[in-house]
Amino acid sequence: MTELRWNPTVREWVSTATERQNRPLLPQDWCPFCPGSGRVPDHYDVYIYPNDFPAFSVPPPEPAIEGDDLYRVRKSYGKCDVVLYHPDHNTSLPQLSLSHLTLLVRLWRKRFEELRSLPGIRYVLIFENKGAVIGVTMPHPHGQIYAFPFVPPRLEKEVAAARAYQRAHRRCLYCEILKKERSGGRRMIAENEEFSAFIPFYARWPYEVHIFSRRHLQTLSEFRPAEEEALAQILKWVTLKYDNLYGFSFPYMMLLHQSPTQGRHPSFHFHIEFYPPHRSKDKLKYMASVETGSGAFLNDSLAEEKAAELRAANPTQAPG
């Protein structure tokens, strides 16, 4: 059963998806994403796989209960995709070639354009969860795409902040942040002609890296071919730096932040955010009471120090 339930205390939708309890947990002897499984083509490079346990679907099922004025209920309309990065079960994003990563970026763009054209879709979120400590249930290299019938709360706040800054200062908030980070340089990680990667001044996670487009863009749809290739390059650099930081495959959450699919949002700026859970080689940052219950993050590190560590990490060769 899937449905949306309204939380009136914070004015947010909560997705209820009971079938997700049945997801397989790190199976050792089979993988539906591997060629030969009968679930995917025997030969593919990158591939969109419909999520077997979606939180949103078209058409959506009828809700389990009837809502009212206080406890509103909506159908869980939308789409949930799995994006298979490679047929090799034992590889990962930083180990892929630049040409293969460019195929992935182009697949993201193609699927984004398909999903945003669906009626009722308000936001398309492309993301990856990597590593067992994140809660990944299938180890095959993959990401996901959710097409939401609403704008998720954090993205809604970003859109509102960008709009307010543009109105007050006649400038893009993200372009100003990028200008400040590049001019100081203390938190920069890597950059090429089209993208800059840095740990932001306001980082919440110790090794949180943001990738900003150098050109003011709102979505993948505006990418030029050179920007598709450059995004592939900087994604490989950043994730290789992560892996080389401590010499193991670094877990992370990666999210592509784009403007909503409905309406015009010229003040928004395309960027990618990474949230790795490690705060040191053998310690994790846990979302405990303060972060989870209040939404106020406590970062027990300095962005400038962590940026220096990542700057020094090798961006061109896998560890080992």
C-alpha cells in the first residue's frame, strides 16, 4: 500500500509505502540487475529499471484510508526508477571510464525530460545511495530517480531562498556563493572548465562536497555536450578523491538539485550535493536527536580542514 499523508504540524507530505518492507537485503547469490538474471537485457551499458518496490506509481493505488480536513490523504502518483550504471556487479561510479560516465549523464538527462513531461509531476530527483552504512539493499552499482507530485521540502526551501536573494540583490545566490568559494579557494576541491567542486562554508557533513555549474543553469535539459562530458569528469574526480581519502570505497548520498518541473524558476542554479557519513576513517556521523528532531545540524569539523584533506587525495587512480 502506498499513499501520501499530510503532516499539518510542519506542512509536509509523508509517503507511506508498506511494500518496501519486502525489499531484498544485500543478497549474496543473485542480483536482478546483472545480465543473465532475466530481469535486465543480457547486454547493456546504462539502463533504466522500474523500481520493484516504488513509493510512487502511475496509476497509483487507492489510499488505505479516507482523509479529512486535518489529516489529508492523496494518492501516491509518480514514478520511481533504478538507474543501472554498468553491467559489472563489482564496479562503482568512480571506476567507470569518462566515456561511460558521459553515457550516464546523458541517460539522466533523457529520463529527466521524459518524467518532467508527465502531468502532475512537480519535481524530478536524481540521486544515489552508496554503501551498506547508508542502507543500500542491493550492491550492484546504481542510482535512482523519483518523480514527485510535490516539491520536496528541502528543495522547496532552496527555490524560495534563491528567489528571495534574486529579488533583493538582482543576482543569483548560487553564482555569488561560487564566486566567493573560488576567490578564497580554501574550500575548493577540484574544478574544470564547466564545474567547480568544494566543501561549502555552511557544510553540515564533514566531507560534504557540492558541485556547481559554472554557467547559470536550472536543469540538465540546458546542458551543452561539453557540459555533459565535464560533469562526468568532475564526478569521477570527486568520487575518486573520496575513495583515496582512506583507501576504501567511500559511502555517500549524492543528489542532483534542479529546479521544479512546473513554472519558471530563473533564480535557481543547478548543483549536486554529496553527503558522506564518515567523519574519519573509522567513525560515522549519526543523525541523532538534534539533527533528526530539530533539523539543526552539528558539524564536528572545519570545512577548510576537510577540504585540504580532499584536495590532497588522488583524483585520477582508484586505491589499491
